[in-house]
Amino acid sequence: MTTTNASTRQVCTFTVGELTFGVDVQNVHEVIRAQQMTKVPMAPSVVRGLINLRGRIVTAVDMRARLEVDPLADDEEPMNVVVHSEEMAVSLLVDEIGDVLNVEESLRAQPPAGLSPVVGDLVESVYKLEGDLLLVLDPKAIATIVSVAPAS
């Protein structure tokens, strides 16, 4: 976890549908516009394809499909948040990139018990922001998105 002092944490934010997510900045490799993808036959439905990131092959995960949100309109392209964990790098296809926020640890809460497993399985913590909730993804869960996804 990256902190700017003992009571704050730096989080890269993005949106998928109406939800605001974040990933600790130390787990973000880079943020890039839509990339050309190679489809993967018989891959789980959440895997949109593979992207070549300067010679490194990275799996692109459609977060709208993973979260069971309607797809983007045909004329809209997702953004890529390339995140890494100890196991692997994954490109999360998201609607829009937000800011890097310094969030106060005093605003941190555990994910609510009633949170849908579709979302809750990925979320490590929740921050109460002014007018919004920030759902911070668990880096270990990010690595399992591809391996536990149902096949299409």
C-alpha cells in the first residue's frame, strides 16, 4: 500500500458504469488509451483479448462484463488500466480514468456485507468520499479475475 503519510493512501481511480473503483498506485503499471487486441479462442467471457505492451503480452479484461454491466456503446472505446500483482499483469478495460487521489485512512471501511459477490469478491476496502464511494480493488483478486471467470 502506497502512503503519502501515516494517514493517507494514493489510489488511481476509474469508473465502470456508475461505480468508482481504485487501485493502489503501487499496483498500477500504466494507464493507456484503447489498444489493438488479439482475440483468444475459448477464453472466459470477460477476456476481451491480448494486448502487446511494448513486447509484453497482457490479458485485457472487460470490467463491464466482469461486473455484469451493459457493454459500452459501439462508438465508445474503453481505457486500459494496466495493473500488476505478484502473479501477473492484467489490463482492466474501464470506461473512464479518474485522478490519483490521496484518500484519508480514517475514511476507510470494510466492504459492506450486502455487496453483490460480483463486485464484493474484487474489493479490498471502501472509502467514503464526498458524494461517492470509492471501491478499492484487491491486487490478489485482480490476478484471479481471468482464472475464475466463466467460459463464454
